[in-house]
Amino acid sequence: MVDISEVEVIAPNFKRRLSGVTSTIIQLVPVQRALGYKVAALGPGLPETIPHIRFRDLLRLWSRPHGKRFRVWHARRNVEMLPAIIMRDILRMPLKIVFTSASQRRHSGWTKWLISKMDAVVATSGRTATYLNVPNTVVMHGIDTERFSPPTDKAATRQNLGLDPARKFVGCFGRVRHQKGTDLFVDTMIELLPTRPDWTAIIAGRATGPHVDYEKGLIDKVAKAGLADRILFVGEHTNINEWYRTLDLFVAPQRWEGFGLTPLEAMATAVPVVATDVGAFPELIVTGEGETGTVIIAELEAMSAATGKFMDNDARCQAAAVRARQHAVANFSIEGEVRRLGAVYEKSLA
């Protein structure tokens, strides 16, 4: 628990269900605090370890934080913008409201109105920015480049996870569902693996609710293709960074994505990426000269061709791996994201 008098930035989370927004807050707030920003979260669905304030502390928002004229309320959903507008414009609390948009679709009239009332707007990618009708600043997500880093001994990492250290591995990580393109990855592997006996595919992630049957269908499909020992469904893991360290190639086959962190996590781990042209992927991956991977349309033929070319060229994979790590560290650290958000906060307060 944090004393509200010491809080200068409030990060509300008004959804109990775990989502990308919730994960963003969980990852950002501790780093913001470590870098000197006086941030606290508010709302359900957050671990107790995250510095936070209580809802009753909102009654104290008429008082100003030490040395500041305003506090920043950093909203990421409609349900978090509306109460901030009421507190600022009706209750006259000294707040500046910042909103982060990750949406890549046309906003409803209601959302447009809410956004028009913001003091500052952040877009998580250049593509997202094109859907906003107000001035905005692009601040792309970052990751923990220490947690997601190359292994000191890849063979040992594989052995520790029960994998054959002599094989090559291509992975697809994230929720198992149609939107994420898991079936597209499976179909690609069914096409490629029979002629590439030294490669194995790993699918790491969880299927929930209505997607459980979808996963079962994919597992049956793999078994019928005779590849159950080479297309592995390993489930969800808290040590996912260790699974990235087993890989030689990563595939992000999404059909739709708001932003998408998995290519960054792979590149930070020195793994080149084949990704579909969705979300922020084209803005994360360097193609052509100095490549860290390649971007394709979300179709089987394109994915099989691009993935196969990497699988068949060890030198290309290794060169892209080195550049991928350098690119992720230089441009997509979570500390960099925190500092860029800090500049938005300061500008809104000024």
C-alpha cells in the first residue's frame, strides 16, 4: 500500500480478468518506481506486490502531491477514462488524464468523445496512431531485456526442459486460439517438418474456455500426420523465457493482434522471427538489410516459404539472431518505455 500523498501518477486497472492491459501495468509499475517515478496502481486483478492505492484514497485527490500542481491519471480503457473526466471536470480534482490506445480499428463515437477529453494521448504503434483523430505520441511497449536474454549454454537449457539438445527448434508461443493463428503454425509445420528431420516445433501456451476444443483438434491433426513427437504442445509456463532460449527460430502467426510482445521477447533472446503483418509486428522487426526476421501475410503458402528459408539456412539464422538481440536491447527495453512515458507525463503537466 502506498500513501496517496506521495503518488504523482495513478495507473487504474478496472478489469478483474487478466488481459494485456493488466499485464502491462504489472510489468511497468515496478520499473517506473525503480526509475524514480511515483506511480501506484488502482483496482482489482493486480498482485499485492504491485504498489497500489485503495478506492477510498480517491477522496483525497483534491489535495495535491508534494511539489506538484496536478496528478496524472493514466487510463488504458474507456471505463478508466470516464471516472477521470468526472473527477477532473465535475469534482474539480487536480488531475491530468493520459490515455494509451492500442486499438487498430475505428473508434466508436463514445470512445472518440472520451479520447477528445484527454490531456495527452499515447499510441502503442504507428499503425495505432493512424486510427486516432487527436494529437498523440507513439510510445511502443518494451520488455525486460535481462529476463529475455540469450542462454549461456543452449544445449544445457534444452536438457533442463527435457528436450534433445542436438535438435533444432522452432517455436510459436502465446494463447492457443484461431485469432493467434496456432492452426496456421501447425499446418506450416506439417508441411515443412517431413523434409527437415533435424527440426522440432514447440507450441507453448494455454487454451481456455471455447478454445480448448480448438486445441484438441490441432493435437488430433498433428497425430494423424504422424508428427506427435515433433510438434510438441507443452502448455503454459511461468518460465517462458527459458523456453525462448531453446529456440533457433520463432514464428508469430497471428491473424489479428493489438500490439504483440512475443516477437520482441524472441528477438531479445537472440531468436530471429517470422511474423504476420498484424499489430505492431512490421514496426518491431527489421527486414531486408540488417534483418532480424521477416514479415509476411497470414497465409499458409507465405508462412511455409518464409519459415522454410530460415530453417534451411543456418548462417542466415545465426546472423539475424545476433542483430535481433542488438535491435531489441537498443530500441525496446522496458526502461526505455518508462522514460518515454515519463516525458509524456511531464509534457501534460506543463
